[in-house]
Amino acid sequence: MKSSLLLFLLPVILLSSFNVKKKEPKIIVPNAKIQTEINRDSIIAYAKQYLGIPYKYASSDPNKGFDCSGFVSYVFKHFNQTLPRSSSGYKNLGTALKPEEFKVGDVLVFYGYKNRNIVGHVGIICEANGMQSKFIHASSGKAQQVTITALDTEHYTKRFYKCVDVLSK
């Protein structure tokens, strides 16, 4: 008898020891903006942490070094954006912007230095000013590291293919 009474009362005692939370009313803030865009300045601040990391062909590892597309894909991956791992993957990516439309965080795409039919280099605009913009990139040239370069240097001006906004949908 005692055991059947205990079996009956045990669930009642257990359930009564739990508190039921009251549902809180939902607070609505008028005109609140939901952030759907990535802060472009944050991308550049993140990218600048890697200034001086050596150039390393076919690498997207900051501990070993970066090639140009490895650097760009690594930076954007941090912001949950998937971009091509090879510079050639940028040839048909996005719509080319006019220089007056360039923004910080846009990707500059360049032909190879030997062949104007092949995309051979990419970088991220860190100071937007049309064709006088500056960009951060992993350079296989004289710098041999992640560096910032002016777009209006002859080497890059004559290789310029396009600039694409990879953030706006």
C-alpha cells in the first residue's frame, strides 16, 4: 500500500517542484534596423591584421603565408562569405563596377602580368577613390607579402580587369 501511494505521489512531488516561467511580452522597437550587411570597415580592419604575412603560392593559411586569392577568400570567409579560391574564379563573378562606384570591401580583379586573357591577381579595396583607390593584397611581386598598394601604379592600372561588389546581394 505504501509503495503504491509513493509511486502515485512521486510524480506529483517532482512536477510541483518545477517553476513554470511566465512568457515575457515581446518588446517591439519602432524603426529598428536589422543588420543585413557586413560592415565594410570591419573587413578591412580584419584584413590589415595580416599585413606583412609572407606570400606563399597556393596557400590560404596565415601561419604559412597567402597567395592573392587565398588571402581574399580567407578574409571573406571570416565574415561567412564564400569566394573563389583561385583568381581565375573571379573572371565571371559579379558585375563590373564603374570607378565612381568602388567601395571599401569591393574586390579588384587583375589580368595576369604576362597574359591579358587570364585573371591572375585579386585584392580588396581598403581606400575607395575610383582609379586612385588603394587595395590590400598578397603580392607575389617586389613586396612578397600582404601589403597595401595604390591602384594607380602603372603595374596595376594596365592589368586592371574589373572591380566587383561581393557583399551586396
